Amino acid sequence: MAKEPVRRRWPRRGGIPLALLLGSVLLVTACGGGAADRKEPGGKAGSGRAASQAAVTVSPEDGADGVATSGALNVTARKGKLRSVKVKDDKGNEVGGRISGDGARWRPGGHLGASTEYTVDAVAVDSRGRESAEHSRFTTLVPKNTFIGRYTPDGGRRVGVGMPVSIRFTRGITDPAAVENAVKVTAEPPVPVETHWFGNDRLDFRPETYWAPGTKVTLRLALDGVEGRPGVYGTQDKSVSFTVGRSQVSTVDAASKKMTVVRDGKRIKTIPISAGAPGTETYNGRMVISEKLPVTRMNGDTVGFGGQYDIKDVPHAMRLSTSGTFIHGNYWSGRAAFGTRNASHGCVGLFDQRGGGDASTPAAWFFDHSLIGDVVIVKNSHDETIQPDNGFSDWNLSWKQWKAGR
């Protein structure tokens, strides 16, 4: 009788045949990958790296609107250090800033512009070099009240060696440090330039001595977003440059009634003058030509002399002070008055012809050979020294007084 075939039985584990169990293991291995190959959050496939522990925080929060232009923007890192921070405005201009020595924080180097959208991209790394990034956007406030600075001289001008950079603000400034940080004056060749405030609405810049001829001076106004007083913000962001021409310094001696003109260190002309009469003497001190007018009207009513004079066609007039001091042509006193007597109401008069059409007169010559920014010094007059904020009389302050600021 034939024997029946022997039937083998596979051992059971928990009721599942071992062959099926092995097949399941192979299936998992083939389809799912091993633990070493699984992608963890923050890591790379096959790297086995876990997510970075570093966390980046950007203030203000993403999407914020009406953000303050100063003090609101900062980037920090926890459980790691900042590697890079880039902040750009909506025109692609990058905002300068610095990461702290410990890598924990970044601050901008200055203020932000108003009414501007900014993007922030920051990257931090943890102790194992793993990166964590943050991207956000925010928009700065739209100011309701604004101010600008009206500056002198205009860009592109050629001026004399005594021309300061002077800025008059349309609103009184109560945070002068914020404004000073946003306004820079530089010179090429370089020379130290310092600021001085006259009141709370005028800021002037000058070197210790007159500018050297040929110097290029650049004014940088980065006032956009500067809070000059509570709730009042600057709007300007521009640069202008001017060039210093030859040196010309003219000295008026009220006692001798003569003016000596010195060009680049050499005397080129001596001109007879008529200064202020007794009781209406001319200011002493260093003044700067701030305006040149081929002809102008001079009315005593405008400077406190009532109806003492009203001359509608004063030729070759050059302003020396805000209060009304000019050096100008004079056709009404007669040639004999110049060099012999002081007869004006405080101005310095030079002989001229009516209409100013004669180019050979002393007044015409001086007008044609002067620049805005040229220095005119008056001495030996029986009057006080002009105040430094009267016109561009800045040079009557010592360097120590100038740097004192106010």
C-alpha cells in the first residue's frame, strides 16, 4: 500500500505563519525604507538630521501696518545665532544693520522711511549648524504731519570759501539728535565738518577755517521717516553737491573808508567806500555774501528807518545780513563821498552810475568779481559785532563755540 506524503507544519507565532511574517518584513523594507532613510521634519532625505532648534523672531509681525519708523524693527534668535539678516524696501534698497556679537539680535543702523513696505529675510543656525529661516513683510506709518529742510547753497553751484551749509526746517525740531543723525555733510578732499544749531529750526555746517578752494562739498539729507518732533516726520531723501571756487576775502575798514580785496592770498584791488554814518554804523565782523541782485529796491520802512529813504533802483546789491546789511552801488551820493565820509544807514556803499550800466565803476567791478559765499570783513566801525545767525555770519563764532552746538 502506498504511503501518504508527509505534511510539514510551520511553527506558529501568535497564529501567523513565519513565512507570511518574513514576507511582510520584506515588503515593508522594499516599499517604505528603513528608519535611517526616513525624512524627518527640517531634515533631508537620507541625512538622518532632525529639525533646527534655532528659532527666528521678527518684530513687527508679518503683515503689520502703520509701523513706527524708529525702534520697531528688530530680529532675534533663540537656541541659536543669526547668520544673516536682509531687510529691503519696495524699491530693492537694502537697510543697513548689524548683528550683535553674540548673534542673538539684529538692529537697523538708522531709521526707516515712512509709507514704505519692507521685507525681512533672516537665517539662524543652531549649535549643530542646522538652519532655520523666517520671511516677513510690513509697512511703515503714513505721517499726518511732515517737515522738510530748505538748504543753502543749491546743488551745482560754485561758491566762495566762506559759504556754510545751512538748513532751515519748516517745523521746529525737538529731537535734534535724530535730525543730526540723518543729515551729513562731507568734503573732498576730506576736512572735519561740525554742526551748530541756531534755535530749533536752523542747522548749519562748517569746517574750522574757510573751505579750501576746489573742495567738493556734499549734503546728504536722509530725513524720510525721521520724527523731528512728536508726530511730525521728515520727507526728504536726496543728496546735493556744490564746489568751492577761488578764495576771495574783502576787508572794509570803516575808519580809513577803504576796502581791500584779497584773491587767493594776493591783494588785487583797493576800493574807496562809504560805511554807516554816526548813529547808523555798519556791523563789525565777518559776513558772507548770500545774495546778488543786479538792481533792487531799498525802503527804510522794511528795516526800521521809517520814511528816511526809499530808493527803487539800487544797483549791484549784495546781501551781507538777514537784517538788511548790503554792500551795493551808490549813485546818489556823488563820487567825492567815497573814501572821505561814512554816510549810509548801515550798508557799505561803492561808487556807481544810475542803472548800473557802466562796467568800469567800483561797484560794477566788485559785483562782477564776487561769488555768493565770498567773505566780507568789516572792522573799525563804532558798532557791535554782527550776531552769527544774522545771515551767514557763522565765522564770528570760535571753533570751540561752534562745536558747543547751540
